[in-house]
Amino acid sequence: MTQTMFGARNASRYLGDSLATASPAALLVMLYDRLVLDLQRAENAQLAGDRETAHHNLVHAQDIVAELRNSLDVEAWEGGENLMALYNWLSKELIAANLSGDAARTAACRTVTVEPLAEAWRGAALEYLSGGTA
């Protein structure tokens, strides 16, 4: 086995172990971080005219939004239904951005919606993990 293959296998194992042992709060932050990355990559690909790469990243972003939607307990807190509506809207926007190839639409999803949500969840997770009441 080459050094590269060994390193890739160890990195994959490390990632798997990290995900398996992460708290729900940490997993939520990881999902949002990846969602932001997917949208950045999709936007860059759209600007470069690379529809295939943009499509791949937008589909992955849609999968993440679907996971966020599926894991949301709307009854657990007062804002649950509003967050579900936002996830539903975001899913439709990502589909539209993918079909149209509109980099501005993809960027707006990221900067106006996803990044502020990511920061809010990151803050809540940090407060929760440090013993706060988020």
C-alpha cells in the first residue's frame, strides 16, 4: 500500500470516528459548514460556466437541506415551523439556482440565508457545549 493510500484511509477513518462521536450540536454545525462550502463551490462553478460541478455541489447542498428538514422536530420549540418553512423555501431556491445556472441566486442563498443560520447555530452549539442553556 502506498503512503498516499495509507494517508487517505487514515483520514477517512478519522472523519468517520469524528462523525460517530460528535454531539448533535456539533453535527448540526458540521452540516451547515458543509452547506456553506457547497454553495461557495457551486457559485464559483456557475461563474466559471462549469454546470456539471455546480450541479454536483447544488445537489449535495439540497441533500443537506433535506437532512436538516428531516431531523427538525417542529414541535420541540416555538420557531420550529418557521425554520421548516425556511428549509422548504431554501430547497426550492437551490433547485431553481441549479436549473437556471444563476450564480447570483446561489450566492444569495448562501449569504442571506445559510451563513447567518450557520453562525446562529454555531453560537447556540458553543453555548450548549459550554454548559449554557441555548
